[in-house]
Amino acid sequence: MEVINRQEALLTNYEVLLVLQEEDERHKAQQSSGQGRYPENVTTLKFEALQYLNNTACTTQSVEQISELKRQLKEYELTKAEILQIINLRPKTLVEFHFIIEECGERFGAEDLEQLVEIVAAALPRDDEEGEDAEEEEGDDEGAMDVEER
């Protein structure tokens, strides 16, 4: 196999999940028909990768969501790797964008970053937000202290 264009080989977690699920189905079909046998290390690697990806946000993504997000991000002149990380990590704070985007402070102003946060939140809604909000509310109640004035 020859890699013609290295940059085109970047895959999102969603795409990797789809490939692994297809391969898993093909493997199961071959096993049930008695054809072919996969090396144990390949089976283990595939199992562990599927297990990991099934516990990430990529399971709630769709091709349409990813395409729409990429379309919206074109105007920001992000690299392919930065777009990939945004899709995989679904950043929701400015700090997360600073970790993902190289020289973020120099390339983007505060307004641009706020727009990026809004674009990602709209295009790739996070399922974990409801759980985090509930945890924050509980944490606020637990952390509250009554202070007596003297």
C-alpha cells in the first residue's frame, strides 16, 4: 500500500468507529461461515479500540454534523489537524481552544474564539452537558458554607 497524500489520511474518531464496526461485522461473518481467521492481537486491538470509541462523544455524531461543522470552520483558516481535534474533542471553553489551536492568541481575537465556541456547540451538541450541569449544581450546594459575621 502506498500513501499518496499523507494529509488526506486524517480520520475523525467517528470515521474510525465506522471503519472498525464494518470490519467487526465482516470478521463475525467470516467466523460464522468458517472462513479466515484473524490474528489474536488484531482482534484484541480492534476490540479495545471499539470499546474506547464507544465511550466517547463520536457515537452521537453524524456525517451531516461533521460536514456542516467543517463548512462553518473554513472561514477561520484552521489546519486540517486543528479541525480534526475540534471534531474529536468538541471543545466548549476558550481554554480548550487554546490547547487545540497553535498560536491561538496570535491568530484569533476573543470574539473569534467566542464564535468558535458557539459554532461547535451548535454543530456538535454534547450529551455530557446535562450531567455536568447537575454535578455543578450539586457541587455548589456542598461547597456552600455558612459564615457567621462577628
